[in-house]
Amino acid sequence: MNNAMSINVDGSSGMMARMGRKLGAARDRANRTACLLDARMRTLASMQPSAESEKGAVTAEYAVVLVAATAFAAVLVAIVKSDAVRTLLTNIIKKALSVG
């Protein structure tokens, strides 16, 4: 009876519980190492310029420039159509065309 194995409250023996904890710790270390390796590989891959990563960038930049140019043109049209600017331009043209 001296060789009896102690049984824990959860039903596992002391040796099995220690083995489970060791396996769990080894699994946690392996997961942490795999995550760090994955992060390092992604960081290194993102540092290298590639044509694939910038494939749609030119199209997006072109679209932004077109939208900005259209907005600027709309503002200019609104300014030129205003009465004050129209009167100013008319007076400038009349002065330029008047003789003497």
C-alpha cells in the first residue's frame, strides 16, 4: 500500500497533472515562437518593395487627383459666375478696349 499513487481532486494523478502542465507550457512556448517567427517574416516581407503590393496605388492616386481637380474647377466656376467678378472682368475688358 505504500506504492499507492495520490489522486487529485479533478481525478488525475499527480504525475499526469505535472505532465499536462509541462505539455501545456511547451505548447505555449511553441505558439509564442511561431507567432514571433510569423511576425518577423511579415515585417521582412513588407520591407521589400514589390510591384504586387502597389498594383492599385496608381489608380487610387489618379482617382484622388481627378476628384480634387473637379472640386477646384467647380469652385472656380462658382467664383467666375458671381456678380462681383463678372462686373470686375467686364470693366477690365471695357478699359482695355477703350481708346485714349
